[in-house]
Amino acid sequence: MIRIFKNRIMSLLKHEEGQGMVEYALLVGLIAVVVIAVLVLLGPAIAAKFTTIVNSLK
């Protein structure tokens, strides 16, 4: 099973046509990780701002 998976990965890496798509997928994945990390770090501050705004509208 592992050998089949390895052979499939190696065959995908050898094809230059799909290489650009893999690079874009890696880039999108990296951007997603950064966005999630920023939201986790700034989430409480953003929630507090929204709470302040909602309370001032009441």
C-alpha cells in the first residue's frame, strides 16, 4: 500500500504539467495557514471590538 502511494506521488512529481498546479496548491495552503493563525491570535480582540460596537448600538 505504501509502495503504491509512493509510486503515485513520484509519478505526479515527474510530470511537469501538474507541477504548476501543485505549487499553486501549496501557496494557497500556506496562505490559509497564515490566515487561520492570524484569526486565532486576533480573534479575542476582534470579538471584543464587535461586542463594544453592538453594546453601543443598543
